[in-house]
Amino acid sequence: MSKFAECKLEHVFDITVEFGADRTIFGPLPGGNQQGFTPPIGGIITGPRLNGIVVPRSGADYAIVRSDGVLELEAHYLLQADDGTLIYIVNRGYIVRAPDDNGEKNEQGLAQPAYFRCTPTFRVPA
């Protein structure tokens, strides 16, 4: 018998982050990549264990736009729970863009990625 407890995942909440047209990309950087900067303009948190908002202009997604088209994400921003608690989130991950002609669009009319994975970490008051 293992000395480690069995790990079980539980759905707690979903986050929808809204980004405006205020995006900056500059470069090339050494190695041919570009640096991106996109602040969130808002968003919503909904779920069985947490509800709230994404605090507007509380951080940004500092993406590296690689020369192969892959985006390396590192987003830092604040969430605010319905009870007023502020939550700092750092979200790291990757987006692989789909071909522009795949026909799938989101609510903002942007092409859906072929692959998207992020690992969020959170800091909250004691």
C-alpha cells in the first residue's frame, strides 16, 4: 500500500478573461522571438466553489511569440471573489495556433487554437 494519499480532482470554477485590442508586440528578440504584452480588461469567475471577477488592468499576459508561431504564455493578474478577497494568479502555458481557415471562431471572432494548455498557481490571504 502506498504511503501517499490518493489524489482526486474536483471542478471548482471557470475563468473567462477578456482582453481588449490594447496589445503590444515588439522584437525581434535574440533568437528571433517577439515579446507580447496584453492587459486583461475584465472577466468573470463562475463555479460551484468560487465566483467573482477578473480585476481590470491588474496585470498582463507577457507572451513570447516564438518564430515557429507558438505562444509561450505567462500571465499575472488579480481575481476578486464575491466576498471581496483578492487572489493573485500566475498562469503559464502554451498556445499553438490553428490554421486561419479552420472555421472555428470564439465569441470575439478570433480563431480557436489547435492546442492550449496552462498551469495556474494562486496566492491568497491566510
